[in-house]
Amino acid sequence: KQWYQRRVRVLIETARALLAIGVWDSAALEIVLQGIKYGSVDLRCSLLETLRLSKNPHLVNKQSIQFKILQSLLLFLVSKGSHNLRTPESTPRFQLKEDPLFTGLDVCGTPVPANADN
């Protein structure tokens, strides 16, 4: 079992690295999709952050099955509110530009740059 867990971690990290540098390979995207669907909240958050910061998103094949699944998965997460990670006090951890009450953290808890487009 440990061998399998290490292999899965290597696959996820490899896929994350490929997407981060702008290589939108369908196999890498499939691994990221599986991690978002079945992984822990921390893994989901990390993979969503990787997608957000990845290079060359315009190069993804928008006709591919993986892209269409990613699109529907993201819509599902937003509709269920799964993108709104909450702190123990049930306050949002992401910042809305219009609301000064939020802490200035994005969905994964990292500081939002002042010029970020949310």
C-alpha cells in the first residue's frame, strides 16, 4: 500500500508540475481531475491553485474530454459552495474586493496580491 501511495503522489506532483509550466497534456489533466474529485480538501485546494496559476491556459484543448470534465467539475464545486473553504469560525477565507470585512486571503489561504483579478 505504501508503494502505491508514493506512486500516486509522484503522479500528482508530476502532473502539477507539467500544468504549472504550461504543458496541458491530457494525461496530466486527467490526474489533476482525479485529485480534485477524490483527494483531500488540502489536495483539492492545492490543485485548484495550480490550475489558477498555470502558464499558457489558452493552449488547453477546449474540445478534449478532460477539459469538458474539468469545466463541469468546477461548475459543480461552485454550485455546492465547495470552493468556499471555511475557517473554524465559519468565516470565508477568500477576499472579495468590495468587502473590507474579509481577511485578504484567497481560497487556499495565501495572501492575495493587491493587483489580483478575482
